[in-house]
Amino acid sequence: MKKITNLVWKLRIWKDTRGQDLIEYALMAGFVAVAAGAIMPGVATNISKVFSKISVSMSNAANQG
């Protein structure tokens, strides 16, 4: 019975697409930032600062939770 329950949960997780849009937008934002940095080198430092701030914020949130 436990194997069937595990299989049902795996199928539910596999079909769950609620967070998919967020991931797609994050990947697109990252791609645009990298492309902008490659095209306009002066913007690259500003982009680096933004990603550093995001990284710090995410690390702080992970440490609190």
C-alpha cells in the first residue's frame, strides 16, 4: 500500500506546474541581463551589483527559514 501511495504522490508532483511560470520569468530575466551585459559593457558592473544584492537577500532568507 505504501508503494502505491508513493507512486500517487510522485505523479502529483510530476503534474504540478504551479511554480513553472516563476522559473521561466527568472530564467528570462537572467538571459536578458547577460545579453545586456554582453552588448553594453558599461552596464555589466551594474548588473553584477544587482545580482549580488539578490544573492545576499536570498542567502539571508534561506538562513532565517
